[in-house]
Amino acid sequence: MDNYFMSNDNSFELYLGDTTELLTHMNLKCDMIFADPPYFLSRGYSLEINGKRKSFDKGQWDRVTSFENINSFNRNWLSSCRKVLKDSGTIWVSGTYHNIFSVATCLIELGFKVLNIIVWQKSDAKPTLSRNYFSFTTEYLVWARKSEKIRHYYNCDLMEQINGGVRMGDVWRIPFVSTWEMRQGQHPTQKPLRLLYRTILSSTHKGDVIIDPFAGSCTTGIAANLLGRRFVGIDSNKDFLDIGIKRKHEIEDEAVAEKMLKKMSEIPEEVMVMVNHVRPDLRKKMIETGICYLRAGDSNGSLLITPGFERLQYVLLHTNGENCQLFKLKSRGHFQIWTRETLQQYGFEPRSASYYVVLHFNANNPITMKKCPNLHEKKYTFKAKIRPLSDFLGIK
């Protein structure tokens, strides 16, 4: 079976043709499948919006059809997927109410065990044009394992770290596709890299093989390669696969790949860390009392709150990049404003301002960091900064 494309590093392989047929003849076993199949919601109509006519038709492959046809289609391609999935592997299938009930039913009929139904809530969803419905702001991901009895892999610890130390739920607020993801072209049903980032990290190991039977412009493949996984994609549309090849070439530039990985790991509602440079003696005193303070604004005492403060859940104390230690706040996004005199009552000797932001943290339970970025600064440039938790717990 001839492939359509193979990257130089052999980590990105594409096939052009019918998914069901190609999977049947594929001599490969994968650890995970991510499928974004037709939703069957296109009716071929368009509307005039602000003087411009906009088409809502994705293509013939997405045209509305009978429930019987949808079931038959889903049963066929899912059956082929089952043949290439390892016994311990899992499958993710995206959809809306147009197809997701059929997908879940077919999975169960074929012997899969449904693990979760994830609700992907688009944090930047546009209002639904029709005023006859609630606004459509979500899609769904069915996550299932191949075998009822053989256990699957789930990286619960990493998902908790991403979620600020608490169990991650089944409602994910992730924005839609951003412009930086479409520089090489656009697919009409393109998924955001941030969504694939989370699914891949949660259910695979580095080096695992991931198949996407409806690869489109290969978002799954780009996310997989950036995270050190091998990708095999199939699609019946040559133009979309060509976009995927351009995207693969784009991340062969290490600087681009690093920047894209960083963006992909960003979560608009991610838990944040207050990174505070303090003198060694002051750092010791803060840990003794469980109190971290920093100047509130400028030396005149004007208050300046940085965006992301409401998601603050950790504090990191360091002395110009040395002796870094991470602690969890007692209350998320909560702070107090104290005067210099109040801090003095706790044994501190603040000198630079009249008012201070005070954060209370659990000093007895330091958090283990997977890594620590370079926090060294030049003299006289010390300033407290808010950074995402992933900077200290890793993004892979």
C-alpha cells in the first residue's frame, strides 16, 4: 500500500483514499485514534450577513442524510478502526448531536467501552444566527477503549497538574481555531491544536502511534509530532492533505515548533503562578509565616492588577533564579491589601511602598516542580511576574 507522503523523520505519514478500505489493508497497530468524521449537518444553503453572502455548506461529504445511512457509515469506519487499534488502545471521536449518538451506539455495538463524553465548550463561540434555539457553543468527544476488560492508559496526574492540582472534569473550555494555526491554509471543520494537545497527553505515551482516519489538514498530526508521537493520517481530499504537508514542513523549523508547542499548551483559563524575587532572609521569613507580599503598584501606592490575577493559585519564591520553591495559595485568586504597619506586626520590614498585595500560602507543603525556567535578572530589574503553571510543571 503506497503512502501519499512520508516525512524525513518518518513520524508523519499520509494516505490518500477511502478510510474504511485503507484501514482494512493497513499493517499497523496504533495506540490511539482521533477521528473527526462527517457530522452530516450541511444542507447546501447560504445566508447574507452584513452585505456578504456566507456559505454554511462544508461539502458533499458532510451533507444531511438519513439516520440509517449515518449509522451504516459510522459502523463501517469504526469497525475498520478497531482492526488497527491495539487491545489497550483508545479512540476519540468528535461530533455534535447530528452524529454523536450514532457514534456512541456503534462503538458499544462493536465492543468498545465508552469511558467519557467530553463537552468541548468553545470559550469564544459566536452566537447562533437563528433565534429559535439556544446558542450552539459546544461539541462533544466520545472517548472509548477497545476492550471491556483490558485497561487503558490515562495520565490522571498530568491532567490534574494542568487543571491546577484538582481532578480534571469532562467540560473543557477551549477557544476555537486561532489565526496562527491556519497560516498554511484552512479546513472548514478544523479543530484547535489546544484540543488535540489535551487528548494526546491524557491518553498516550511519548513515541506512541496515533492514527487519524479523517485527517483533513492534519491538526492531529501536528499536535502528535510536537509532542513526540508518530502520526498516520488518512483523507480522501488531496488539497487538505497538501495543507497538512505544509504544516508539517512549518514545524520542521525548531524555533517555529517551540513557539507553536508553547501556544498549543496555553489554556486561556490556566492556573497562574505569582513569581516573586525576594532576598534570602525575606524568603525564609515568608516561608515561616506563609505570607508572600509584593508592592501594590508604584511607590506611591497605586494598585495595579495584572490580567490573570483571578486565576492565581500558586506562589513561587526565588532569589534571582536560585532556591526556587513553589507553594499553593490557601485561596485561589484571593489577595489582601495590607499597609506597611500591618506587615510590621508579622515581623516584616517593608520599605518601598505604603500598601502591599498579600498572598497566603501553604508553607508546609511545597509543590514538586518538573522544571524551572531561567528566572535570573539583571540588577535593579527585579519585578514580581505572573506566569502559567505549565512553565514549572512542563508542557509535554
